[in-house]
Amino acid sequence: MQRPSAPSSASLNGIENLTAATLTVNNRFFGPTVTVTGLLTAADIVDRLKTEGDGERTYLLPDVLLKHGETILLDDRTAAEIASDSGHAIAIVPADAAGLVDYICGLAKERKMV
């Protein structure tokens, strides 16, 4: 069963030049009753991203997907492999509001929007 998107993505869309959406990823590795973000595998994420059309977006993945102290997910694949296999840009961000805001502000500075 798919869960509704988080309301926070709607409020982020109020920021000029930013489009945000929350994607639901089905956990095929552990089964549909496991809904903990940190227990998703790269394979499940890639499968979901392959349904997302063009590769013009950057998808933000929370750092809780990574094994503690490492740069790999539970299935020993990296964010770079997710990007390569899905055809989409991937960024790992801290799994809290401050991390998301820092990432967005960093993008704005790179694009000289602030």
C-alpha cells in the first residue's frame, strides 16, 4: 500500500525556482510491512526512480539510508550507483529539516539566487 506524500513538499514549492515532491518507495527487500526509510535498499530506490521519466531532477536521499559510518546502503551499493542505474542525479542529505534547508540554501548560493 502506498502512503500519501508528506505535506512538507507542498510548502517547499512556495520557494521560488524550487519544485519538490515526496516519492513513495516500496520496500521489496523486507516486504511492504516494513516502512522504515533506513531499511530501503538501493535496488528498491532504483526501481522507483526508473518510473520517474527524464533525468533532469536531483533526488535527495536521507543519510539514514547509509550504513552507519559508511557510504553504502544495506545492499552494499552507493548513491553513485543509484544515480548511474536510475539515470537521475542523487544527493545524500542529512535526515532532518536543518540538513534539507542547508542543501537548498547551498543550491541557491551556487545558482546565485540569494
